[in-house]
Amino acid sequence: MAYKYNDGSRSDELIKKMIPVMVLWSMYSWTQQHTYGDLAKIVGAKTPRLGYQLGLIDDIFVDLNKKYNRNIPTLNALIVNANTGLPSDGLDYVETSYSSLSKEEKETYAKGKNQKAHDYDYSWVLNELGLTLPTLLPSSIIDSARKNISSHKGGEGEHHKRLKDFVYNNPECLDIKNVVKSEKEYSLISGDILDIYFKSSNQIWAIEVKSHISADADILRGIYQCVKYKAILEAEKAVKQYNSDIHTLLILEREIPQKYAEIAYFLNVSYIDNFHIPT
């Protein structure tokens, strides 16, 4: 039986979860890798084999394009194979020549499609389909965290400094190798200050650290700091035209609260929690 939107099938259930997640990624983390496994975990699929559902999403967009004379950018190029870092050849369903492209051409194609997705306002698409973006935290929790963050005063504490110094002096503990430049309190063009900056021959790492005494609100702040740092460094990369891959990392000496782990996951912010300085 042919699929129809709202038919109540398992694919319909997954698609209604996938589209909002992919729209969210297109808004906030379109330059980062989101694997089929990541998507499966978030939408509760038993397998990362979601190519069929991704194809149906493209069909839905094609139908909306015809109905409203629009040109909705595909979201499918956001999802990549964990081994190759590229969309699978199943993307031929969207672009028939994709599988015949070289690796470099596939990278260029995916980046172009993801940039278009980032620039597009999908709000009308979500409204038309009766969908909304995922809400991970009640507004009361966000407002409380904002209040706690804005009321935070004072300079760097001894615990934060100790953690920062250790990570700065031991990049190998994060499996960061061949560092050619390292700096603490690194200034971005936006005026933001990174705790730690590492540069290797082909990678840049922006690292934020939170000690074991950091409050929940400060951990939430750290997640959004990483989102901001990533965007700023990507913009600098675009202007300067260098080839380094941009990475951000949040390091926590305590366990991350589950509610914030979900936000980090949705925003594709990498973190290490329960990090311990060797004694």
C-alpha cells in the first residue's frame, strides 16, 4: 500500500518525528555531522536504516512544492554515514547523479544543500504538516537558568582554573594530536573568550570547561557557548578560506543533567562529563 501522510503507519510516526528534528538541525547545527544512528536514536527507531522514510519526506516536500509553487530545500543532506561523513548514495532519490560524484563533489553538494536548508524558513512547512519543533525544556526551567546565569558574578575560580590548566597542558587526554598552536583565554572576533583553543594541521578545537562546582545553569550556558563558538569560527573560516575542520567540546567534571544532555544531543554539542584530573 502506498504511503500517505497522516496514514497512521509506523513510517508516518517516524516521519512526523524526523522532520522537526531535521529542521532544528538545519537551524542550529547544519555544519556539523548528524548520522543515521543519531537520527534513529532521537526519533526512537529500532534501526538507523531510515532511507525509506527520508525518501518519503522528499516526496512530501515535492508534493508541497507542486501545491504551493514553492522550492523547499531538502533536509536529507544533513544526515550522513558515520564512517564516510557523507550522505549515503540513497541521496540519489533527491539528486539522481549524487552517487556518481567524487568524494569532494559529494562534500560540496551536501554543504550547498545544507546551507540552503539553513537559510530557509520551514515554519510554514511545519504548520502545513501540523508539526512543531521539539520542546526539550519547559520555559520555566529556561527562564530560571537565564536568571541564574545573569546573576552570576565574579572572576575565575580555582577549580575552573585547575581544570582548564590541566586540559590545556594535556591535549592528548582528549585524543587531540599534533597541536601546532594552543592558547588559553583565546579571543574570538566577536569578543567572546574561549577557555582553550587548540589548532592542529587540519583541525581547530574550541573547548569550554566547567568544574565540579558548576551549577546546572552554568552547564546549560556552556552548551550554548559551544553553539556560538562553532558558528563564529565557521564564519571566520569562510572569510579566511582555510580548510581546518571546526570542533567544539564541553568538558564537565560532574555528570551532565539528563535534561541538558538531550539539549546537547539535539544541538549536536559534544561533551565529556565526569572528567577527572588524574591524581
